[in-house]
Amino acid sequence: MKKALLLLLSLAPFAFAADNTGRFAAGTKHDEPPSHAPANVSRMFAKSLTKVGANSVELPSTGDGGMIIWTIPARQNLNVTANVTTRLRTPEGTVLERTDRGSFDRGMRRVILDAVETEEMGIGRGAHEVVHVANAIAAPYQLDVDMPDGIEGVLVVAAEPDSRLTMSTWAAPLSRQPGEPVTLHAELRNADVAVEGAQVFARLASPNGKSFASIPLAGRGNGVYEATLAELPENVAGGWQVRFEAAGATSDGVQFARTGSGELFAERGLATLSSLRTEVIGDVLRVSVDAEMIAAGNYRLDVFVADQDRNAISWGEGARQLSVGPTTLTMDVPLDATRDGLFVDVRLLGLDTPGVAGRITK
């Protein structure tokens, strides 16, 4: 009997584990989970070219300093030794021919990264071309690209590290439950000046790599562009990527193009939390919440308590082994004295399938 009990305890640790609770140190603030990942700030423009499409691309420059043009090949056959070659024409009509390495004196230089270098840098096998323009002019540059057999396309990236023209992008919510709307956000600024009237689009890619149609973002004023989606294009859980594209002109008439990115995590919808209730019992606060479990398994219940000014008071966490269907989750956390205006934050985290199964606040 004793051996059987020990075996049962080892197989079901979550069912018997005690909750951990405690008080926060004075002065601790309760921080809300971020609604989105930190904004990605871009000073670059990216364009994909294929053999069946155009073999040249216009690269607008803001003229705030140098420009770095990186040509990255996509190879059908890793054993192909032929390299992509490019020809750059400046707004003044100067040409850097395909075999021309340029020079410091001319303000344009071409560098070839061979297959060994790119593999060591962790950016794939195959030669890349990099052209550096020391002092770019505020006007479009023209890059012509030749792709030999065995190379199906190239990605051209034009970066302006010193440019004042930036695009900041993000997608929200960072942790999305099924049915939550999705916000795609971009902000364009030229130094401290908002950039209005740009054309801004976003394209979503699912966790399985499938991409979807472009979504136009509407101008909200002050350089902000947004779109809100009631649903994702596909019901696929996991990390979704967003690519943002913007083109327009500054108030001074300088053309620009920017490419940015964002990401969000689509949760699997393992549970629905509702009806958060609290009760003071002696020196503890009993927190209860109703849960409709969609998936059985091991979970962790987190409770945070703060006052109305979000000064953190106490916390609790504990493992739960839950079955499919309705259940009530309860946890007692320390409370020094009865208080008005408490803020309670409850989160249920998946352990078998990592992620936020549900969250509710009161």
C-alpha cells in the first residue's frame, strides 16, 4: 500500500502540490502584461525580386547619410557557384557597373561576401553583394539585378542607418485568445515630425509559413496608421508574423520607403475564465473564478493583488490538474487588512501546452 501511494504521488505531482503565496515588498508596482511586443523601428526598405518579374528595383533615399544595399540570393541548388550581380545608377546618373568594385574617393564601394563568409555569419550559403553609398542623395537610386540559373530570386535590402525617417511597428495583442480582435499598428516620423499621407500595408504570415493578402492601414493622424481585424485569416495557433510596407513623401517632398515587422502569438483557447469573485477571510483574500476547460491537462494558476493605485500587495501561484468542462479555481493569498478598491489579476497558464490559457481581471 505504501509503495502504491508513493507511485501515485510521483505520477500526479500537480494534484497534490501546495500553492505558493507571499507578499510583495513595499513600493512594488503591479505591471500589466504588455499588450504588444516592443515596437520594431525600421530605417530600411526590402524588396523581393523573382526571375519571372522585374529585374530592377527603385530604392528611395532620404539623403540623411549613407545607404547600404544588400543583395541576398535565394538558391534552388546549394551547389550553384554562379553569383548574383547588380548595377547601381545614382540620381546624378553615375553608374557602378557589375564588375566595378568602386572606391572611397568615388563614394561607392562594392563588397562580395563569399559562401564561406555567409555561412559563418549564419545567413545561409552563397555569395551576397553589398554596395555602400557613403553620402546618399535625397532621391531614388536604381538597382538592376542579374540572376543566373539556379537562383530563383533575390531579396534586396536598402538600409539608411543615419536616416531620420523611421517606421515603428507592432501587432496586438501579444498573447491573443480566440475571438480577440487584432490591431496592426505603424507610426511614421521624420525626426520629431509626424509623416502623413503615406500608403501603408501589412501582410500576415501564419505559423506554418502561409502568407495572406495585403491589408491597408488607415491614417489615424499624428503619423499613426492602423487596421483592426476581427479574426485572423486562419485559425492556426502559434507565432504569427506581420510584414509592414510604407511608401510616401515627407513634408519637404522627399520620397521614402520603409519595411517593418511585428509578431503576435495566437493562443490555443484552452480555457475560458469568467465571474471573478473575492472574499476576505481573516488575513487572506480568497479569489475564485469560474473556468470552462476546453483541454484537460496540467496548468498553473497565478493570482496578483494590488491596490487601486496598482501598488502590489500579494501574490499566489499553484499547479492544477484540470479536466474538460466547467470548474471553479480558488486560491487564498495574504491580505493584511480589509481594503477597498483592490485590483485582482488572475491568469491560467498551460504547462503541457505552454501559453496563456486564460486571463481575467477585476
